[in-house]
Amino acid sequence: TQPVPARVPCPSPRASRALASQVPHPSQSPLPRSDVTFVVGQEQQKVFAHRCVLACRCQAFRGMLSQGPADSEDSPSNIPPQGPFILGNVQPEVFLAVIEFLYTNSVTLNSCIVLEVLTSSVEYGLQDLCKLCVKFIKDTLSVEQVCEALQAAVTYGQADLQQHCLAFIESCTAAVVRTQGFHELSDVVLAQVLRSDRLAVDELDLVQAVREWAHVSSAVLERPVPEVAALPVRELRLPLLAPSELVTLENHNQRDLLIPVESIAAAWRSHALRKGSGVPSRLCRPRRGTRPRDHHRHLGPHAK
């Protein structure tokens, strides 16, 4: 993906330009007057930088540099050593994006690294970098990336990004539920998505999508399907399904026990009584993408 620059206003453009000429980059030789070295990622990429810049701009780096490398002792003069500081769990491109921001108050992002840069911005306490990442994600959101972005937004408490991602999912739900990102959602975030009335997909297709998600999660977490799916399944609106669809659902359910028998029984009861009796009202509300069925007129005032 072509890198796209994302910027915030710099309080001192002249200082920013001066620092920009000193921005670290992948190199085998130190920058002029650089006094700290990082060895980054599995590639063990060396990144040379200036301690004063990092310490002034970021409290997390200030603490790291004042302590020195984990396997080194402070010198008698208490001046931290040059390193190297080993950062094996960070991609070099991600670390360089963080360093670029510290030097220039701007950052060059692309869709391959932006979520990891967002993670680093939270870890290092860089709120302006976090805002840049959120803006970039919102501006470049795609069907393939939206679920991963939503998961990150929930993890890092980015409420505005959560709402933006959910609105995107609501606009193209049928495509989103077929993505790898959808299958990798946590149960809590998936349940949050399923609470929406505006999902543009029929309930029968949504049940199938949740079943596929549950089987992937079961394999990854090595836990039974009913256990991993317990929370999201509560948000499936089974009373919206026609009797013939419920019969098929019961047959499929015998294989994996995805849906509790009580939930299926409650759906059948709503058909027998011709109303959503004993079922939470939210489970009787058709979604934006729900295909009309004859029995919907009996489900109450929320039916189409």
C-alpha cells in the first residue's frame, strides 16, 4: 500500500524542519551526533537516534533511557549508556514511524502498519500520534480492515473510532462477515456488533456467519463451540426466522450445539403464540437488512 503522510500542526515549523533532517532511518552507520541505538524486530534492524529528542518528547522513552539497557549498569556518572536497546517485538517500520513523529510531529502511515502504530502510540502515551492514527484509519477504512480496526478501537477505548467502524460495518455487512477480520473478532466485540438494528444483512445469513466465526474461535481457543459463542448467540434474532428456517437451523444445531435449545424453543413459541411472548423485544426487531416474512406482522410494533 502506498504510504500516505498524516500530519498535525507543528507549533514551530522551523524547528520541525531542522529536526526532520535528523530523523532516524534504517542504517548500518550512526547519524551525526546520535547517542543511542535500538535493535528492532526479528530482523535486528539498527536504529540510531538522539537521546535528548526522545526524552524531551516522550515520557516513556525518558524512563527507558534513564534506566539504560536491561543488561547494563549505569556508569559512575549516572549517564545512561548508548545501548543498544533491544526491542524484539516491534516491527522496524512501526518503530520508525513512532520516531518520525517524535522528531517532526508528523508521521507517514499506510494500512499495513497503522494499527500497530496506534498500539505503540497508546503504549508510549503519545496522544497526538494516536489521533493521527485514528484519523488515518477513518479516512482509509476498508471492508477487509474494519473489524480489526473495531477490535483495536474497543481495546484502546477509542469511542469515536468504534462508532465510525460500526457505521461502516452497518453499511456493508454482507461483505464484512465474509472477511478474516470478522472471524477474528472477540466474543465481546462481535456481540456489540450484533446488537445493532442497522446491519445490512438477513438474519439467516447472520446466523451462518456467527456459526463460521464460532468454529474458527473454537479451533483457535481450543474450547467448545457453545462456550466460545455463548455471548454473541444471545444477540441472534431467531424469532425473525420462518418456521422452515427454524427447522433447518435445528438440524444444523444438532451437529455443533451452537445455539441453546432454550433460544430455539423461545423462537418456536413466538410463532405458536403469534407474538414475541417471552422473548426480549430487541430480538423481535427486524434489522435494516432483514428480508420480510409473513409472520413479522405478529411480532409487535417494531416489525416492518
